[in-house]
Amino acid sequence: MSTAAVTSARSGQVLADLIPASRVRDAALVLGGAALTGLAAQIAVPVPGSPVPVTGQTFAALLVGTTLGARRGLASLAVYALAGMAGVPWFAEGGSGTAMPSFGYILGMLLASVVVGALARRGADRSAWRTAGTMLLGSAIIYAVGVPYLALATGMSASAAIAAGLTPFLIGDALKAALAMGLLPTAWKLVDRR
């Protein structure tokens, strides 16, 4: 079977769909995605002048949405958010609850996971450039929710919230998109060779 035929046969799928379907699989994927996001949130580097650290959390959330698809990605990020709201210390820097000024980014991750998951189901994770675009769109959605929440939670002006909650993270987001550009299309190529 040619690569084009294999890719065509896999259209409408995300990477998680390649695992035999069952409720146990879906539950394990959802819980695993939540755990991955919680672990990645612990990779945190403080940003001087900002209450928001650089973390692996956003990358994990976008990766979860892309590999699991919109429905399971949303469920996974909802488990992550609800458990953190209930007191599990797995938000950035071991935080939990909703009082953190960075909680808006977590809400943005919920929405972003749906969008990147839906795009992945349409093949947006199959090539490097489409993957980069998908990750950058997901990041933009996270900021579209997180930065205004940061401004409201801290009383910052819009420009101060952008300076503290967006600008310092752009280089990191470009690096995360580049990493995804390598990981996701490579995973599909490996699957297609089987």
C-alpha cells in the first residue's frame, strides 16, 4: 500500500485512534493526558516581573489535544482543571485552586485543546508547517483567555498584562511549536511505515 493510500485511509483519525478502541483506552488516555499536563506544569521557570512562569504545561495541553482529539482532549484538560481546582497541587509551581492570576491560561487550554484536536482530526498534525500553525493557533487561544484573566485578577492594565503575560513567552512558544513540528509528523510517518 502506498504512503498516500495509508494517509488517506487514516484521514479523520488522531494518533490516539490507532490504539484499539475501548472505554478503558479512552479513560486511560484522558487520565494520562491530565497527568502529563500536571507533570509538565512542574517544569516551571519564573519570569521576572510576571506572576506567570514559563512552563511545559501549555505544550502538554496542546499535545494532549492534538494526539487525543477534541473530545478526549477536552475531557483530559477538564480532569486536569477540576482536580487542580479541588486542591491537587499540579498547576504551575505546585499550585492549585482558582485564585491564581494564571488560572485563565488553564481555562484557555480547555478551549485550545478542542480546537487543536479538531484540526488534528482534519490532518493538521501530518506535516511540519500545518503542525506549527496548529500549535501557534492553540497558543493564541490560550493567550486570548489567559491575558485578559491576568489583567482582571491582578488589576493590571491591558498593556501591562500583555507585557507580563504574553510578550515574555513568545520565544518559548515558537520553540514548542518547532518541537511539535518534529514530533507529530514524525509519529505519523512511523505509523505509516508499519
